[in-house]
Amino acid sequence: MKASRLFMPTLRQVPAEAEIASHRLMLRAGLMRKLASGIYSYLPLGLRALKKVENIIREEMDRSGAQELIMSALLPAEAYMESGRWEVFGPEMFRLKDRGGRDFCLGPTHEEVFTTTVRNEIKSYKSLPITLYQIQTKFRDEIRPRFGVMRCREFVMKDAYSFDRDEKGLDQSYQAMRDAYCRIFDRLNLDYTVVQADSGAMGGSGSEEFTVKSEIGESVLAFCEACGYAAYDEKDECKPVPEEDNSPFAPMEKVATPDVKTIEDLVGFFGCTPSRFGKTLLYKADDQTVAVMVRGDRDVNETKLKNYLKCNELALADEETVQKETKAQVGFAGPVGLKTRLIVDLEIPYMKNFITGANDTGYHYKNVNFGRDFETKEIVDLRTITEGDPCPVCGAKISVARGIEVGHIFKLGTKYSEALHCTFLDENGKEKPMIMGCYGIGVGRTMASVIEQNHDEYGIIWPVSIAPYHVVIVTVSMEDEEQKALSEKIYNELTEKGVEVLWDDRSERPGVKFKDADLIGFPVRITVGKKAKEGRVEYKLRKEDGFTELTTEEAIESAIAFVKGE
């Protein structure tokens, strides 16, 4: 391809809307453009890279024995209603009606559609196991689209679904997908970790995520360097960390605390650490109000709470609800005498002589103790893990980092096959539900994650596997016939050898061409300049500083060897 004919509108200025490196670089390098909040168009360079990610995924999925098909993105509501997820998805689902008034949605995910398709076509155990997949556009009305294609409202996803006769078969299908995912992310040169995760709206039992460590990751990853344990904070196991306190149980005492509402205010007022407080928060879980209690220096993990309550919607209660339940203003809620359903974190029973709100505006209790002054049978792991907490496996100190989810695999079991009556006849003619698995990769998000891990101050540093073009030839002066002729010779020979080449034949200053080459991130740059008449060029790898002067033949051979990994 010649750059003079290529649509590659690069930008010199950093777009104001771009918050992270991949978003900035994908816009500046002309890979994509924004249409609306969370909606992007891929331009030629971006589409080439995206398709290469898709092809790697496709090759490894096919290698695993999965079969590709394509489902519609416009889906009738009936299957989602049958599974019970028409309401579960809530406002994230794009819903619409056709001219006849029939309900449809733009597919946020395809469990129901794959399940009903298999239900209608497979009846016997002889047709199982089977794994089907597609690479297709999904739609979710994110409340806060951000970070470019990391969290957007329209995105390309590879989703696969396995159907087996029994749990043993599911284990084998799941492992085959897990192995395929490792090969995919290895080929993309991603530094990733496989972690335990929450299944969320997908349901099911086992769930693992493939995550890329990144400061801009929206998920919190807890991991142990001693034993290799890793889990997202919504799935990690938080062991109680009792504070050493040999003092006797003291009588509970009500203390006037005017205008003292927050933990920070209380720390100053009582002159103690946040761990000496019991923090009570009220939530609305669907139609019920619940009180949740954690130590003052801890945060409620709302995903854990939502899973425990099995609710569709969860949010902090409004001020009116808090006053109704506690008879006090916000900031003075506590467990003593509270009539609301109370759920406490595992650490609360280990606390001694701690401080809580008194359900009376302007007052707190001190020397509160679980079991004596209040109690509940609902004692659950509800908190978010923190740096230095004990590992639930080996007890060593946990480390915490942020991560980007690029892939997610689930053991769904019979959640959807039972709800949608997807059954088969076994060897004895008995009807049984199929055992399902679900496996997803965010294609655009994966491409952006590659950029997050492979860039410098000048631009993207593509791995060869998904670079839009392998080699860029920069002709310093297109008016120089010798430079032009040598550039064309190199271009033709590399192209004949299967190397993807962009020839920058534009009538631009050399500096502009070099900046664009670095910004877009082509793995190899061959510069044809003043020594063209001697048959010599400059050869440079994007990931390395400096260049090497080579003969034309040496540069061609080096480029071919590099691209082919020799």
C-alpha cells in the first residue's frame, strides 16, 4: 500500500477527551474516530489490526475444535424472557419494538440464542459435545462509557458456548477453551494473569478472567506472589484480621457527637484509628432495605453483597430511606436497636469495644460488642480486600493491582439449558439438560490492551502479529529518482515475500514521515535517503533505539527474517 493513497488521518495534538494511552494513540494514529459517546468507527489502519486480532482468535478457536457461525445482533425478547434475563439486564440492554409492537433488543450477549438454536437442532447424546462460536458486534448501554474502546456501548466480541452430556465433559471443554485463550494471548504478546472472578449476570459456577495488569484497569486484582493465588476483588476470600485487644468488655455508653458524621470526623473526635469503628450503611436491594456493617477502615464490596442478596438492582439508600429506617440523619446509623435486616462482615464479631452510630442524630455509642449489644445470623464476607491482607490459600501478604479484563470463561452448568429446555436423550433414552460453558473475548479491548502494554512517548509499538503493516518504507525525497526507484524495488520484493508493506511516498518533510511511522508503530522502518545511489538504506526496529546502515539486500533479508520470527 502507498501512503499517498491510504486514509490515515494522524493527529499531532492529544485529543482532550482521551484519558488513557491506548485511547490517545488510537485516535492520534488514525486507527479510529468517535461517532458518539462510547461509539467508534474503525478506520483502515485500525481495522487491519482488529482483523488480525480476530484471525488469531479464529485460528486458535478452530484449532480447539470449536465451530464458527454468526447469529443476528437483533434479537427477539422471548428467549430472554424465558431465561429470566429480560429484566436482569436492566437499563444496559438496548430495547426496541418492531412496527408490529413485538419486543426486541440489540444483543448484549448470546447465551439464550445459542441455547435455543442447539435445543432446536440437537436431540441425542451422539451429537455431543459441541462448541460453537462467533465474532460479532455486541451492544450495551453503559452508564459511563470511558477509556475509548475499553468500555463502550458497541463492541466486537468473540463469544463461544460449549454443550456437553455431563460435568466431566464440561471440564474438558472448559480446559480446551482455557488452553486456547492462553495461546491467543501469548500470540498477542500480552502480559496477562488468569484470575478467579464473579460470574455476574451470566450465572453459573466456575469463572475465570484473563486480565492484563494496568493502572487504568477498572477491576481490582488481588494476588499472592508466594503461592500464585489470584482473584478479582468481587471474588476474593477475605479472612478476618482480628486486632489484638486484651482489655475487658466495657459497658456501652452513648456519647454526644454533634456534627460528627464521617469516619474522618469520628477519628478526630474520639482520637483513635478507623479500625475501632463499625460502619453501618443502608442499601436498597430491589424492593427491600438492608443494613450492612463493616469495620471503619474497610469498604463494602457491592458485587459480593449483590450476589449474596441475589438482587437485580443494588444502590445506597437515599436520605429519606435512611431517616425512616434509623430515625436519624445520615451519618448516625448503627446496629444497636435497628429493626432493619442486618448483614455484617466476618470481622465484626471479632471486634471489641468499638464505636457505632446510635440511630439518633448527634450521638454515637462506644464500647459496642457483637452478641451482647446486637446480633444477627447473617455474617458474611462482604468487604473489599486490601494490600497486606492474608492470602486465603497460604496466609502470606496479598498484593493488589488494577487490571483490564480481556477474556472471561464460565462454567454455566444447566442454568440456561434448564430454563430454556435444552435437553438431549442419553444412552438409555432418558432426557437430560445439556451442561454448558460460555467463553468471551473482547476483541477491541484486547487490541487496546496490547497498545497499553506496548507504547512509548512517540507512539505505538506493535507486535508483528497484529501490526497494520509489518514494514514502512520512508522515502526521504520523492523527487529523487534514485530514491524512488530503490524504494519501489524494496517494496516489490518484500511484498512478493508475503511481507505487508506501507510505502510512505507522500510529498512530506522527512520529519513528518518519521513521526507518523513512530506514532502508528510499524515494527520495521526502512529509510531510503541520500545513499540510495550506493544501494544502502537505514534499517530500524520500532522497539529499539538507533538504526543500522545496510545494503538493500541485507535490509530486505533482515525484514523478512524479523517478520517471520527467524
